[in-house]
Amino acid sequence: MGKSCCAPRCTQRYTKGSGVQFYRFPAEVDRQNLWISVLRREKWRLGEHDWLCSLHFVSGIFSQYLFSEISSNPWK
């Protein structure tokens, strides 16, 4: 299955050489719930094939330590 971003209204799909990175949600439940709350998706459950693309991070780069790296507007 190909990678596509699960953020609302985001149409990003993995394309080699595009420069857009895709990240899995954190395994740690508390951090995972924070990421999910930022997405503001009602009646949605995280699945094993859900990814978030780098366009939704403030710096465009994933940080495994800082939740603040996620933009407050994940569907920009």
C-alpha cells in the first residue's frame, strides 16, 4: 500500500524525489493522542497505514522529541 497523508484535505502521496517525507504516529500513547488531537478529525481512529506528511510540521522536519514541531494548522 502506498503512503498518503491522513491530515484533513491533504492530498500528498509518496512520490520518490518529491522532498515530502512521511512519518508514522508515535508509539507512545500520550504523544500519539496529542498528534491525533491536532488533526481535529471527528470519529477517526488511527490505523496501521496512517501517515502524516512533513508539510504539517512547523520546520518541515520530524522531531521525535518535540510535539511543538507539529503545526497548529495540520492541513495547511
